[in-house]
Amino acid sequence: MGNSLRITTLASAIGIALITTTSVASAASAAPAAPGNAAKVTTVEQTNTREVYIVRFAEPGLLHYSGGSQGLTATAPAALNQRKLDVHSTASQAYGNYLQSQRSAHLQSISQAIGRSLDVTHSYLVTMNGIAAEMSLSEARKVAAVAGVTSVKRAGEQHTTTYHGPEFIGAPAIWDGSGVPGHRDARSGRRRRRHRHRRQFDASLVRRRSDLRRLQCRQPQAAERGGLPDDQRRGRLHRLRSGSE
């Protein structure tokens, strides 16, 4: 009787263990399916999420245009033997209008390719002819295939990696403002220097006036004793009055 009970209990325990193991294995085998679906959903979301892309067109910007388009004069400083670009010149204005017309034509082609009009946030014409606009990844791929488009790149975000730049170039006074004209410390330093110069000037002026009075008082006595000749005395008086002595 006792042996039969122990055998029955052992069989029940083994059965429970097998059922538990089977359930855990089933759950484990079913678990990887979820990430696969989630990955597909994430890919779809990334494809449809709009971000800012920079679209570059084939025409060179003002800085690099060397002539040859529609008979327009070159604007690149290297082609004109100039040190820098003159964006206000007649040639720059004419070529800038040409770039604007080309951008409008490119945008029309892009709208036909993606089925909607782009909301342009920025337009570029100096370093390149291009635009910045929000679009999805799938739209960006279509835009890249449009004739006249040379590149489509996501603008992204740039984060500051250090704030020690002024220390690298030895300019902490510029960073904290103490060496910048108009800063409080700079104004105080200039004010102190002005006061010091004014005191020095006032002291010099007092000394010159004192010497002038002393010389004027001694003129009669010096004449009686045969002192300085009149021309020398007048010369020193003139120098004292003019501040050169």
C-alpha cells in the first residue's frame, strides 16, 4: 500500500514537470516572433517619418560658377582673379536669378515624382544650388532619382561635444567677456586708464604753470643781474606756454 502511494506520487510529479517544461518551451519558441513583427513596423514608421533633407541640384553656386550657362558671366572669384565673392555684382544678380528659375523647374519635377509639393525651408545659391525640405525616406529616394538632382542627404542634428574651445586657442578673456569692448570689466579698465592719464596731464600742466609764473617773476631780477638773454627767455616762455617743455 505504501509503495503504491509513493509510486503514484512520483508519477504525478514527473507529469507536472513535463507539462511545465513543454509550456516554457512553447512560450520560448513563440517569443522571437514578436521582435520580427516589431522590426517590420519600425521600418515602415521610419520610411514614412518626415525629416529635413538637403537636396543639391546640378548647377554650381555663385562661389563656383565659372561661366558657360546661358551666356552668363562667371561669378567665381577664382575665375575673375578676385579675393572674395561679390554677391552684389551685376553678374551675381543675373546668375542668382537663373539659379532661382532652375530651382523652380527642379521643384516642379520633384512634385510630379512624389505626388505633392515640397515645403521648402531653405534655399541655397552661394556654395551650391539647392534646397532644404521635409520629406520621408521613401520620398527622398524618389527625389534622388529625379533628373537634375545630384544628391539628397539627411540634414540631421549636430550636438556640441566640447565647450573648451576658447581655452584651446587661448582666448578665455573673449569667452568670459572681460576682453570684449563694452564689457563691464573692460569699461572699468578703460575708465581707470583715463583717470590715470588725466591725473598725469593735470600734474604736468600744474608744473608747467608753476615754472611759467616763476620765470615771469624772475625776469626783472635776471635782467638786472645779466641773466638769460631776452631771446632765450622769450623762447622758454613760448615753450612753457605751448606745453613743449
